[in-house]
Amino acid sequence: MRTGAEYLASLKDNRRVYVDGVAVDDVAHHPAFAPVAKTIAELFDLVDERFAVGGVNRLFVPPRSREDLTAFRAAATVWAEHTHGWVGRSPDHVGAFAAAFAAHPEAFSENLATNVVAFQRRIAEQSLYVSYAIIPPQVSRATTAHEWDGEFVQVGVVEERADGIVVRGAQMLATGGAVADEILVSCIKPLTAEDADFAISFAVPVGAEGLKLLCRRPYAPAATSRYDYPLTTRFDETDALLVFDDVFIPWERVFVYRDVAGLRRQFFDTGAHVLGNWQAQIRFAVKLRFLAGLARKVAAVNGVDKFPGVVEKLGELASLTSLVESAVLAAEYAAKPDAQGMWRPDAQALYGVMGLQAELYPRVLAILRDLVGGGVLQVPSSVADMTSPETRPDIDRYVHSPGVSAEERVKLFKLVWDAVGSEFAGRHHQYEMFYAGAPFVAKGHAFRNYDFDTALAEVDAFLASYGMESP
């Protein structure tokens, strides 16, 4: 398993990552990417015997027993706790997808199945950080790629060669792509038979010739200090639009080729969608727990943690957080092995809580906002106010709480602002709401995986137990 230093060294390649119209020479040292790259390196350095199975990281390997599944959760929790859940696409996310792919080569075309197995083996043996881009550009949500103006807006095959394919177009949303080793490119949006050119799945090195990453506005460079923006300065994943200018993909890196049905099989028949999103909910539970801790601390610092109204809000926050934590454990408890021996977290429990994520997260933020009130607005402009002899005496006198110094109070409220009000916080608000796709998509998964047959049978049995006769 590679070290953090080895990971950082690997980022020095030919990748073309753009910010403000300019290509970045070295992402490992650029202020937009260095902080999150350092965080990812720290994750690799955390790997120890808790992660080990067969000499590789178990987060990149399909769980083959209930014990494997429990160990997977424990390892994923270690990584999530290091980032407090604020890195949404850490290496274990796509790693879990690849593990499930490899456990089910039968879900892929016979001539491509070995590629999937080799891909997972490479991730595990080399401890690769793989991001993914599996959503088409938002040109139109009413139609699919074959109806859009302009050829190959969504990434698709423009040429088939004996040694591989050439792809052109764009795909989103490569979270962390700028600091990843490789990117899995596919399409989770349903396509039609006319979209065969776009029904592809492949892995591409970030430094591949002809590939460009156009990043959204990075927030880390604008942060004045870690004291002022403690989350932004460590965990700002950069989302990116991938642009393929006739990029060559060797056949050994292709997993689905011009196969609309194959796209769905790779995600759902393999169990990849369940395993990968179970990892996501493990992370989400850790993040909600962190926000609950923030709320509890703010209430205590403000001296209102015994007020009935505040206790009610903290109780609601505890309930919301417990829902996610309980669903993670329920999915593990009700897990079963599939036909290929991979243990899948229970889909009903998993998708049930995923269907509420777009509502849970905004409600958690709303409670935290309510508890902090104007406290996050009346804080010094930056850490410079805390060190200036002209302003520090006033801050010490007027910005403190009983038993809490001005420095610690300001530090706490700066952290809360970075969680609820900064640009970084705004991005996370939107990100968590659409983490599993549009809310109707997430609720659709919950609908399809809930045991309505049993519920309906109970209703029908009760209806059949009485008629119009007198009591």
C-alpha cells in the first residue's frame, strides 16, 4: 500500500487542469489543490492493519463475508472521521464501485469482463485514488445526447480502432478529479437505443493526452487562514467538467461499449450502487455527527443548552443523525450474499435513508443556523483582528462567553460559519442535496427497494377479515 508521499509524487504528470482559464503546472503545490491533496495523502498514511486484507486495502476489495462487511464499515469510518465527512468522494467511494464490478464480471460483455477485474486489481494493488464522472453535461434534462445540437456534447465514441476507441465530448461531475490518479467515466442517466455512441464506460488516467479538467471556482485560495476557514483550507474538493478532445482509450480500459443496457447492469446488477452508496452513508453519518457536535457545543458556549426550546432542537438533531447511523447499521445487519458471494448491504435500509438525504441535510443546517443566530455574523473579519494590538483588547472584552475566552469563542463560530455560510458550505449544501442524484431519483430507489408486497398483503388480509355484516 503506497504512502501519502508516494501519492503526492504521482500527481506530477501531464494532467491539464484549468482554473481561471490557465493550466495548473503542479496540482500538488497549487493553492487550489494542495490542501485537499494533502488530506488525501493523510488518508493513505492512516492505512494500517485495520484496512488490510490479502495485502491490500479492504476498501478496494469486495466483501465476501459478514465479517468483511463489518471490517469495511470500520475502515471507511476511520477515513470519514479523519475528514469529519467533509470529503465526499474519498478514494473508498469509487473503490467500492470497482470492487463490486470485479465481483460480477458476468454483468459485462464477455470480451470486456476481464478488463473490469484487472481494473479493480490495479486499484487495490497500487492503492489508486479513482474519481468518477457519470453525469452528462446539463444541456437538456428533457432529452438525451443523440437529440442535442452539436455532435458529441456528451462524451461518446467517435472512432473504433483495433487497439481501442477514441472519445470526444464532455462529462461531469468529477469531484476530486484534479487530484485523482484516474477517472471512471460512464453514464448513470438512462439512455435510449439511439444513444449507443454514448453508452460507454472506461477508465482514463488524469494525465491522458487530450483530456482537460475545467474546475469550478476553488475556495481554498481565498481563505485568509485556517483559523478563519478551518474546513475550506483542508477539504475543498474541486469539482470539474471533463473535456475529451479525441482522447484514445485502449481496449483494456473499456468496460462497457455501445451497450445501453450494460450501463445499468454495471451499477445495479453488480451491487456497485448499493456498496458504493453504503460507503457514502457511512461518511454522511460521520458528517452529521460532527454537525450535531457543533450544535451542542454552540448551545453550551451560549449558555442555553438547558433551555427547553434548545433541548428540543438538539433532540431533533440527534434524531436526524441517529436515523442515518441506524440505517447504516441496519443495511449491514440485513445484508446477504448475492449469487457471486459478495455481501451486499440491504437495499431497503440503504435507499430508505438515501431518499431523505436531500431533506435531512438542509434541516440539520437550519437547526444549527437557528442555534448560532447572529453569532456567526458578529465575528472578527480575520485572524488579523485577533493579533492586532489595536483590536485584540476590544475583542477580549466584548466577544467572549462565561468560561470561554474570546479566542476560543471566535474559533468556534468561525468553524460554524465555514460549515453553514461560506462558499464551501454553500457548495456542500447543494452537493449533499443531490449526492445520490435528483431527489425524485433517490426516492425512486427507495420505492423500488421497499417491501411493498408485504405491506399490501397485510392491508388486503385485514380488508378480507370483515364485511358489511353487523358488529
